[in-house]
Amino acid sequence: MHVRSSSYTTGGEYLTPVRIHADRPQSALEIEWGDGHLTRYDFVTLRWLCPCAFCRGEAGMPGWLDSKPTLTEAQTQLTDLALVGQYAVQPTWADGHHTGYYTFQRLREECPCPEDTARRGDAPHLTHRLG
Ligand SMILES: [Zn+2]
Ligand SMILES: [Zn+2]
């Protein structure tokens, strides 16, 4: 058997953004998915989700965000958003932080809309960690 890059193995429409829009006046990131679902993160929530080693820690060490810092305005202001291949976006924040790759899968799984929050049965950004 060989592995094909089918819509099944890639997650298909469910994980394929058809539109990504960083709305700076509204301080929100909107992602519209191939299956029609709309995910909307305010920048503060998005910043708290930063999956990089500095924010999340590594090798069992807690990261910066685990110390529950008070985020400054610059730390929650998005200045740029780059696509990483076909699988992630990389925001740049006004404080210069830019090491977090937010995979589409994670952005979809952490979707803060009421249905998805209810489906997960937990607070969207406090209990999940990568790794
Ligand atoms: Zn980070
Ligand atoms: Zn949702």
C-alpha cells in the first residue's frame, strides 16, 4: 500500500482555508474554511495560542505564556501574517515576536466559536498545549 495525498489524509476541505483575513481595525483574524465554516480569533486570543517554544516551553520546561504574563498592547497587535507552505500561518506581532507557526489544523481545532467551544467542552486557550 502506498500513501496518497488524498483529501482524506490532508483533512480536506475541513482544514483548507479558502480565505484568511487579518482585520486590523477589528483586531481579529478570520479564516473561512473549504467546508464553509468561519473561524474568528481576536488577536489577544491568537497571541495566547502562540505555539512556539519560547511561549509554550519545551522539554518539559514551562514557556513564557505559562507564567500568565500581562500582555502589552504591542504583544497583541498583529503587524504581519505570512503563509507557511500549505499548512500554517506565521504572524508577526508589534513587539517583534514572530516564531509561532499556527497550523491550519490547530487553528481549526481551537476554533473559538460557540459550537466548537461546546464540542470541546472546555475553555479554548487555557488547557491545551502542544507537545
Ligand atoms: Zn511565541
Ligand atoms: Zn468554529
